[in-house]
Amino acid sequence: MNRREFVKISCMAGLTVFLSGCGLSAMEDEKKAGAAIPEKGSVSGGKNMKIVVVNSSPHADSESTSKYLAQRFTEGAKSAGHEVFVFDAAKEETHPCLGCDKCGMDGSCVFQDAIENTLMPKMLASDLIVLVTPLYYFGMSAQLKTVVDRFYSRTGKLHGKKSIMMATAYNSADWTMEALAAHYETLVRYMEWQDVGQVWATGCGARSLVERSEFADMAYKIGANL
């Protein structure tokens, strides 16, 4: 039995996993994070925005919990008239930053891959960047970290944008997302981004759980309210 099958069986076997995880945690998070869902039009000022969503789950679209959040967010954002570009870091050809400094933090990367040729132009032109990941060992996935490290080649030009973070995890302890949240907050501070929303979907170890959770609604509402 693989891990995903184990998670699905465990979740079906114990209804308390849902009650103490996905459902209840979502409501508690919404109360604790007053700015989790922005006021209608407060982020965009009523103008259409260019949004880049970076998915990073290696799982199939139909199985991934984090991609479902991204899907719901995208539906909401498009319903509000915003332009959304979705990049799947797990499916595209990407390379990790070598720290060679040939880009000089303001130029082309030595790797002419999907990050450089497809994603970077979209991010540079964007108003809002949305980072989406499953929680792996209490941090972001390797696929998303690869993208984040490659920010280095355009560090200055990527400063000052708006951002959103969305993540899913099987664990439902109150400390589950602490390390990832701290990483994101530090990234926001360094990049001088304006954080406009966060969704920390704890207790969502199976697609069925996240689909019926409050987190899915939160993701949609954040997109629709931009």
C-alpha cells in the first residue's frame, strides 16, 4: 500500500480526522487571520490584475490537494475579471540555481529552461504572484523551492509585487505550518511584497477532504475578492 492509498483509507475510516482537521481548522484559521480574505476590490482597486499561479505538486491534477486550492482560487480570480497564468513547476523542465552569479541578479539565467523562458516573463509582468505547495517535511516542495531560488536572477525587478501563499498538509497539529509560514513571511519581507492572502490547509491529506473543506471556499473567495 502506498502512502496516498493509506491516507485515503485512514481519512475514510476516521471521520474525526475531518472534524478535527480540515473543517474545524479552516474556520479557526479564518478567525485568526482577519486579512486572509480581502475586502472586495481592496487589492486590485477595481482594476484587472495580471496574476501568476505557481503550482508545485508532483501529483496528478485530479489527485493533488494543493492544485485543487489553486484551481478554486483561479476560478474566483477569473470570475472577477483578472488574467491568470498557471505554471506547473512539477511538469515543466526546470533547473536549480547554481549560485554562479552570471545573471548579476538582473539578467538572463544560464539555464534557458521553462523558468527563464516561460515563467519569468509572466512574473515580471505580473501584479500578483501566488505560491502553491503541498507541505513536505514542514517546508515547501522541492519544485517550488527551485522556482523561488531562481528569483535571484531578477531579484530587483520582482520586488514590490503582491503575493499569496497556499499550502496543504496531512498533519493537523497547530504547529504544522509554522516553519513554512515563517519562510513565506521572511520571503515577503525580503522581496518587499504585499501579502494579500494565505490559506494553510491542515488536515487535508486526501483530495476528498480538501474538496469539502472550508479551505476550498477560502481560496475561491480570495480570488473573487481581489
